[in-house]
Amino acid sequence: MSSYTVKSVFEKEQVEMRKVYCNTLMELAEHDPRICVLDADLVGSSGVKPFFKAYPDRAIDCGIQESNMIGVAAGMSAAGMVPFVHSFGPFATRRCLDQIFISAAYAKLNVRIIGSDPGVVAAYNGGTHMPFEDMGALMAVPEITLLEPTDSVQFEWLVRQLQNAYGVYYIRLYRKTAVGVFEPGSTFEMGKAALLRDGTDVCIAASGIMVAEALKAAQSLEAQGISAAVLNTFTWKPIDDEALRLYADKCGCFVTAENHNTVGGLGSAVAASLAKNHPVPVEMVGVHDQFGQVGTEAFLREAYNLTAAEIEAAAKRAIARKA
């Protein structure tokens, strides 16, 4: 059962997400000899150096060989281990899609893939390292679970759940400090959206860095007499059909907000669910079939309209379409 509390003030957290990743895995590994970590020559970037030092027999730097790394993880899973695998998002997904599909998912094995720096947070690494397509590339892999945690609280909870879950999971990781949305101790349910704010005029479904923007937009809309619900859709697959149907009925229109290509992304997943269960107008805030570029995160958010102002404008368009 979910039990979460939303903060009243949204500010940058004090701890980097990658540190939460390493610390949580080290704590789990202390009591569970199955936990192991694989990386693709990015041990410093992913923050897992302390894990490599503490558990050298359960840590493998596979080098810049992501496809091979997935194969190694699959083999370790078949031997009873619980592998957590990391690379930058584009290389953890599109570079090794065949291995994820065949070696891990088709083989019914137990692998957790962490793809870091999703979308515009890749910043100066530019278009080659800026995954706007990572979730979309994996969306058609049968039985895979696709997740994008919002802050360190939700991410730590998620890593702990994956200790004893079974299957192939892909998690988008913002390595640095996220905006804190949830109070410590909050719990969630994979596959179920978390209602952050209720409303009756429009529902905003958001994940990752766009959750804080969605909440800002909802506050601004409220001052204008518009009631906006906000769903934290941190599980993209399987999407929460029930919550989407409920809020389609209650609000009559949706806005999706994602740091990802709307083609094959959260917007597409929400629209497909609603088309099947309760058709309503959907406006999509995200990257519209574009490549990435070099820049600061702040510049890129503006360049791709990943802002509260754009969500607010999209909400008004969705409401107008409903009428």
C-alpha cells in the first residue's frame, strides 16, 4: 500500500541521487549476498566507487561494452544474483536493445538497468548522450517495467523494492540533486500513479523533473480559478489505467509532462490508455520529435518548453478542447 506525504515547499535536495543509489545498494548488499553492481566505465559518474571498494567480489566494471554488460548481468541473474547495471541512458538502452530483449527479457531473467541523465539533464554532454528516446526504445519489450522516480525519497524506496522483485526493470536516474517532492518515509506502489494534488478541471500526469513543474503549474492555475489534479506517473509501463480512467471521468481532459520524446513516451502511453478506456482530449508537454543539444539544464528546459508555464498553457488548451 502507498503511504506518501507531499512537501509544502519544493526545493533542491541536499543529497545527490547517485549517492542515494550507492548507499542504498551498500546497505542491501550487507545483508543480501545476491546484490551485485555492474557499470560501463562510469563508476565515478554513477557514484558507486564506495560499493566497488566495499564489495569488490560483487562489483564489475565491464568497460565501454554495454551490450556485453547486459549479457554478463543476465548470466549472473541465471546464477541467482540480483544485478544492478548502469550506463548513461542512451547507451543503457538503444545501444544494447537486442541484449535487453533476448538475453534478459525473453530469457525471463532478473535484471535492473539504471540509465542516468535522462533528457535535458544530460546538459553539456549534448545530443549523443541526451536520451529523449530511452523509455520509448524499451516500451515494446514484453513484460519490462519502466520507471522514472521523482526525487531521492521515491528513488530509495524503489531500489529497496527491487531487491526482491523479479523481472527486467529500467529506471531513469537523475544523478545529481533533484527537487524534493516527497517527505522521507513515503512509500509507493509500482504500477500505481501517486495523486499529489486533487482537481476537477484538468489532470496533469507527470514524472521525473516535470513533477515539480506540474505542481507549480497547478498552483498558478488555482490562482486563476482552474482546478488541476496532478498524478505522479512514475511507472510508465505498466501504466496505471485505473487512475487515468478515474481522472478522465472526473476532469474530462489531460496534460502529460515528460523530459522525453512525446513519441513513444509518457504522452503516448497515457493517450493509448485513455483511447482504450475513456477517450478525452490530451495535450502533451515534452520533446516533440527532436534531437538533443549542448547547453545548461536551465537553457535546455526553456529550449524544449519543459516548464511550468508550458504545462499551464497546455492545461488551458486541453480545457478549451473539452468544451
